[in-house]
Amino acid sequence: MRALVLRAANTPFELVDMPDPIAGPGEAVARVLACGCGLTIQHYKAGRMRLAFPRIIGHEITGEIVEIGAGVTSLKVGDPVTAYYYLNCGHCRYCLSNLEPLCDNLNGLVGKECDGGYAQYIKLPARNFICLPEGLDYKAHPAEIGVVTDALATPYKVLKRARIRAGESVAVFGAGGGLGIHQVMMANWAGARVIAVDIAKDKFAACRKAGAHEIVDASKDDVVEALKDLTGGRGVDVAVDYVSSTATLEAGAKALGKRGRLVTLGGAGKPFQLSAKDLLHKEQQILGSRYVTRIEVIESLELVARGEVWPLVSEIRPMEQAEELHALVENGKVTGRAALRIT
């Protein structure tokens, strides 16, 4: 098979020929049609996140099962699939409670602790493959379907985690980013009034097209005052922070109204201060939200299959242009998401 291999951090991909993987007991192999190119795997490539080399990265796949190993009954050859990112154990109390991101025995991540989707074939534990629902034209749109597992599923989880209801005001920090713009889209789908907060003026039009009702330019505006002005002084019901710097987290907390909820999704992951008095008197909540559960991936795919939402993929390149594509991601030049065609 052809594969894009990283030999070390901050080095170019090597497009090489290597043996096709063979499914062992409890495993399956899929032919990869496309794989998303997000900021997480660019962090691996750039050396900002630990990775054992050599490695084939990538996890947001669309593929078809070509081989199943002994004991596998959940899949059959020909099944269209995507992949679940976490190599969870499947038997601890959290996995059995459908809370796989909190797995007590997490074995790593697809494309990090095992080879991922930047190759013509990928081998995974069979439980890490998720069959696509009927109604998805995955052959015509493999890139869009592959990124659903992150770009739409992550914001979809936030809707549930923060209990976002129709008519509520939702401020999205980092709204122009690959996840942020899909959070705008999903919050609008949920019937919320969406306020996009970002410093990238070139992404504002895309945020509006995705469903933002208002824009706050964090490069020049006082974000807290702007959010309070836009909500008649009440403050926002929900602040979703995809940047999670000290400044954005503190601004999000200060902009909350009564019973407001602040959700942090990693990003910079910096410490911050907030008012315990406000938490008490306004009954506010601070929430963390990790990656999604399997059922949230499935439900997100079903939303797409029903035509209710559609991911924004603005850059699709062949394997030979992986370096150029990752450079665009690194420099924030992608609107929505990017993906590789795997051939």
C-alpha cells in the first residue's frame, strides 16, 4: 500500500510503498478513501504533541472493510465505515456506561499509538470501526463524511453537555477555527442565537454563512462588554471556548449571565481565575468536554444522512500534496476543515 510516513517531528512526510496490514483476531482492515487533516494531527507532525516515530497519522477516515479477523462478528467485508478515535478498552465502568472518552484503560489514539488513516489501508480493533448509516453518499463525499467524526460530533456533544436550548444565546470563542465554525453551525441548528468571537477578520463572513447571528472582533473589541451589549446586559447563556487561553476563559466566564455555562474544549488549556461569588449567586457552571462517545459519532452521522447539517470542507488534496495541506492548517489558512484523498 501507499502510505504517508512521518520519521520524526517537524519533518516532511515520506510517501512510500509498504506491506498491506493483515487483520489479526478481533481486528479488521479497511481501505481508506479519504482522511481529515485537522489541527490535532498537525500538532503531532510539528512536534507539539508526543508521538512515537515512525508513524502514519490521521484518524478522520471514510473507508470500506476489506478484511476481518478471527472472532469478528460486528463487521463484514464491504461495510462502509469510519473510525472511533480513542482506543478504549470496552469493558471498564465508563465504557460500559457509554462514556468511552473517560475509559480507565485507554490504550491510546488512532494515528498516535497505532498507524492511522494517511495510508491506503488501516488496521484497527474491530470495535473502533463504526458503520456508516444508510443515506450517506460516502463514495461521492468521502472527505466530508470522514470529518464528521470530529468536526460535527464534537460540537454536537457540546450541545448536550451544555444543555443548549432553542432561544438561548451562545458565544463561540475561536469561531473561525475548524471546530469553532462547526460549533456555530450546530448551535444555529439547535435554534440558539449564536455570537461568533474571533480575531481572524477573514473568517467572519464564513462564520455568518455557518449561522452566526452576531460577530465580536476580539482583536479590537472588549469581548465581555460586547457580549453583554448584545444580550441587553444579561450576559450569554453559554460560552464555548475552543481557544482556552487564560484571556478567553476569563472573558467567557465574566460574560456569563444567570445560570450561564462555560465549556472548555482543550485548546491552550491554560489556568484561569473566576469569581466564586458569581458562580454562587448566578448559579453558573464551568464544564469540560473531551472527545465524543461512539453514540455521538453515530448520531452526528445520522444528522448528516438526514440532510440536517453538512460539514464544511474547503480543502481536499491528493496524498502527494500532504505537505502543502498541512502548511495551510498550520498557518490557519483553512476555512472549516481540510482532507486528503487517499489513492
